Amino acid sequence: MSILPRIRRAAAALVLLACNSLLPAHAELRPESVPGGVASILVAEAGAPRPEVRYAGHPVLLQQRKEGWYALVGLPLDTPVGDQFLELGPDGARRSLPFHVAAKAYPVQRLTIKNPKMVNPDEADLDRINAERDRQISVRSQFRDVAVPRTDLALPATGRLSSRFGLRRIFNDEPRAPHTGLDVAVPSGTPVRAPADGMVTLVDDFYFNGRTVFVDHGQGFVSMVCHLDRASVQLGQAVRRGEVLGQSGSSGRATGPHLHWSVYLNGAAVDPALFIGPQPAR
């Protein structure tokens, strides 16, 4: 057997190893100071003690880098364009730090829902919907003060990214709230995995979201996966990045099987695509 093919394979392996050594250990968060985005703001110089920082009354995620302490601030979709303000320091000694929010236009999406009650619920269902909304707001607004060494996230399921974050949605010709997550087109039964280490803070079956799992990654950094066929984790369970949370499905208000994934920072729904890096075209 000629030695030449083996030499070529060895050379190719060395080139691959060299290329991989130039790649970062993991993807980086891509900040975008727009409604629905994430602002990254230097709030204290290197060597300073950890500051106390709030936005709109909520504590925010803080990371220490070589330049100093950075606040990662989730900006709701209804954030006004222009100057916004962080609050630095404890009660009684706070000061404001301005930062700018730029405009971003999101496209419109029209969908047809077969069950009209999923567009216009009756009075009995509205009571359930309002109670479920309050529970979810409470869970996604919690601040578990633990270190968050990484803010990159893994896509919870492998598939085509179908409906993007921020779409202005029209169901059966009636305008509704914007899309506050990222949809992944996958068949029923596809494993749905934890985007990062965290703790399961809610598992339930909701009117609109269907079977749902919340994972708290720390400091107000929260993931939600929904429309599941079933969940395979329990409340209070610690999970690792890549651990199976459940299987995809079409429960709740869904036009077909898929995964809906939302990400929250300081209680605000933000674009999950900012945390996963550029995705290959499909």
C-alpha cells in the first residue's frame, strides 16, 4: 500500500488541528442595543468591587472581564428609541448611567390558526390565561445570584430556524403580540436540550405555550422551551448544558410540530439568536 495517502491524511489532520486552535472555546454573545436586544455596558473599572446595577427596577446580569465589570441588559421589544438609563449603586446613593437604544424594524408574519379559541379565547379561558401569564412573569423575573461564566447558549434542538424573534404577528387577520422567541422546525419527538447549565424553575402545561419548561441560568438569565410533546425534567432539578428537557411537539397554540425557545434577561424577552452565533444557511 502506498504511503502517500497516509501522509495526505496526516497533513489534513494537522491543518484541521491548527484551524481549530484558532477558534474561540465557545461562541460569544453579540450585543445589540435595540428593542428586543441586549446592551453590554461597562459599569465599573477593572479592580473595582462588584457594583450594584439595576435597569427599570430590575437587577441585571454582571460579568467581570479584563476591562472591568459589564452589565448585560435585556431590552424589551417596547423599549423607546433614544437614551435609557442604568441605576448604579445602593438605595440612597444611586446615580444614573445613560446608554443609547437604536431603532430596529421587525417584519410581519401572518398565520392561520385552525382553532378560533386560540385567537379569541372565551371568558373562562381568559381567567386561566391571565393566571398563567402572571406565573410565567414571576418565574422569568427571578434573580438567582450565582456566577454566570458563559452567556453563549446552545440551540436546544437541531433544525431549521423558522420563525424569528420579534415578528409582528397576525393570527387569522387579527394583530396579536409580537413573537418573543425563536422557532426551530423539528418533528414531534425530537429531543429538546438545555441551552446551558441551570435549574428547572417551572414545568407545566399552559393554554398558549402548551407543555413548557423554564431553566434559570442565573442572574435573571432564563430560557423557556414550549409546545413540547412531553417534559422529562422536574421542578428544582439541576441540569447541564445539552441535557434533555423533553421532546418537541405541537401542544398549545401551534400550527404544527416545532420548538419555541425564548430567552429572558432581567425579565425582558430578548432575541435568542444573539446568544448562539451565526447559523449556517439551510
